[in-house]
Amino acid sequence: MPGRNGNGGRGPGDASCNGEADTGNPGGPEGTGTHVFTGDSLFPGGVGNTQKDPERFRSLIDDVEERIFGALPDETWVYPGHGNDTTLGVERPHLGEWRERGW
């Protein structure tokens, strides 16, 4: 069942949806497991563009860490608003780097 977790874009109140899917193809993006549609909040390699505003960046990365990485397993497939798919397990090790670079 999809859920709204309060994060999915670049601004306050934006949301992402996540849910369980079983399409008979375990292990792939179309397979059994958790999937999250992150809009413009999370991409391979970092969070969305906050226009170099440190306060907006802090707010977005805090929300992404708490509401996505803190709530979902590494096997979760991530579908950003555009670009390539990824998994939380691929991206999780880089959270500190993203915070340090500020984008």
C-alpha cells in the first residue's frame, strides 16, 4: 500500500510515495520489494537542487535522511523525478559526503 512520507520535492510539504510491489520478478526494479518515488528530493548521487541555499539544503537532507533512509531498507528501489533509478543501499554510504559538500 503506498504511503505518503512528507518528502518528495524540494520544498516544504512536498511528498514522496512508497509501497510494496509483487510483480513476480524478485531482485529487479520491477520485482518484489519496497519502491519509493522521490520526485526532486533524491537522485543517484545526491539530493535535489536547493539553489545553493544552505537552509533549504539542510532541511532537505535532514528530511531525506529521516523520512527515506531512516524508514526504508537498503533494498528499496528509488525512482527520482527524472534520471536513473538507484537503491538506498547504493546511496546510503554517501550521505556524509553530500552533507559535507552542501548539495
